[in-house]
Amino acid sequence: MTWSGDRPVKVVVGISGGVDSAVAAALLLDRGFEVIGVHLRIHSSPEVRKRVERIVAALGIDCRSLEVGGLFRRKVLLPFFDDHRKGLTPNPCVICNEEVKFASLLSTARRMGAEMIATGHYARIHMGPGGPALGRCFDRYKDQSYMLYRLRPQSLVNILFPLGGMTKGAVRELGERRFPGLFQGVAESNDICFIPRGELADAVERAAGPFPSGRVVNLNGVVLGIHKGLNRFTVGQRKGHSLPGGPWFVVEKRVKENELVVGRKQDLVVGRVTCGDPVWHGEPASGLILEGCTRYRGRPSPCIIECADARGFTCRFPEGVSGVAPGQSLVLYYNDRVFGGGIIKTAEKGGPSGHEEHR
């Protein structure tokens, strides 16, 4: 629906300065929506702000600039560094989408009397008898539903994802036609946007203080070497420890003992994952068979809900799942639709009884 009564439906579109949000806004204009741009200022460079100006000028729309740097620091940045101090591997994009980007766009839309918001994310919203449902996009390699699982189901009725049925290649082609030359040489944002590539460990130490060296041990407790700080490692990591007799993979980080536990590739496989802080898009029930992803762009694996309540849930993976890092998210899917998810707390090896928790 593009009209509300005798006027076009008003949509607030997040304009980041990239090709995806620019094309999303252009598509909505073509469909007859009244489009208003909002640029969320977190750490925008002058180059990005200039590109935003050129985008809205080409589209002929108004655009408001909203400072959200303080909100980002409270909700994303400080918890991110605190989680690293605890030995976790957080995914800041998941929290940023929930607590900063979509929260800010939705509140701005309400103040402006807009019915909808839209972004350039690659996901789809399916309308059904039970209401809107978040789902995977057409371009599976670009799918971002994992990063969006924490959007509350009740908010989906007010969200549009215009790129959900397109490939990235088609978006680039349309972007070049609508904004000739504007995005040439503009790199995609694939890593943590607020830390330069390869500088994560140093950034964590600047914010959280130095991390002490400690022992590297195998699963039998045999000392193999010395690590230079647990913040430099995550579960599943193969590089960075220079140990003899490899290859070695990080299996666990023991924060209290300041020990890095390594093993062989098969030692990464776990059979049970427990999560906290859940968000449900469906009705969880013990015995329900779903698919679970434990990392962005990870291969989905069959899983079974063993128990679930308002505080968290546990899933069993009959075929096992590898490289599960506490602090990341387990996102559950039913067919192509997001069923729910939560923040990974523990992972256990073995069968139904479980043993050797990875914390």
C-alpha cells in the first residue's frame, strides 16, 4: 500500500551514504511513497556526509541529520569492550541494529507522522495470517536476517526492506544508473565499522586496558606456549598463536585462569548450545525442529529446542556445529523465516548428557 487515504504513505528511509540505502530510497520513490531521508550520525566522515548530500539532491527529497553518537557509545561501544574483557566474542552489529539504528528511525518516524521506515538491508518481511515475519532475502550471500533477528515482531509492520528481492549485482547496476559515478571506489562495510580492519585487539586494549599474557594449553592441560592476551583470540581461530605441532584451533578461553585452550579441528564440534536474552518471532516449544546459525553467513545446521523460557533457551544439534563462540548469536530459522534467537552463553560437547562446557 503506497497511499493512506488521499495522500502517499510517508516513509522515513535511513540514508547511510552507501549504494544500498540510496537504491532503497529510489525504489520507494518509484513506487509512489513519500520519502524522507534520515542520516544517522555515528562516526560519519566528511566524505560520507558529502555523498549523503549528493544522494538526496539526486532524489529530490528532504534529509535530516540525527546525532546518535552518544546512544551508540552507551548501547554498543561500551558493552562491546566490556564483553571482550569478559572473554566473549560480541557481535556489535546485531545490537546496533536493535538499539540504535532501527530504534532511532522508528522514533523519528513517529515524531514526523510517518507510517513506515525503510533501510537498505538485505532481508524480507513476509505478510501472513499471524502478521509480518522476518525472512531471508533473495540473494543468500548478502542475507542480513541474522543481523536483524532482534527486531521485535510488533515493529515489523512498520518496516520495509525494498532490496529483499534483489541481488547485490542488480542493486549496483541500478545505483550506477540513478547516481552515475557516485559509488565508484566506495568499499562495502563488511567488518566492524568503528574499528579499522586488523586493529581489533589493539582497539580493545586501548579501551579496556592491557590484557595479561598467559598459558596456552591443550585439552589435557599440557602447556604448549604463551598467549599475549585472551582478547586476541576467539573460538575457532587458527592463526595468531604460533604453536608447534599444529594446526591448532582455539577451543575455549578460560578467563579466570587466563588460559587459552587449543585443540584439533574436530574438537570445535559441539552438540548443545544455550542462549540468553531471547527474542522470539514464533512460539517456542520443546522438541521443535528448526535450523540454527551460530554466526553471520554461517551454514545453517539442524537443531532441536530442548527447553525455552523468557530467560533463554537450549538447542541440541544432532549433527554437531563447529566454532561456537559465546557472545555471538544463535539465530533460529523455520524454512526461510526467522523463528527467534539469543546471545550464546555456553556450548557443550558430546551427546544428550553433554560435557566440557565452552564458556
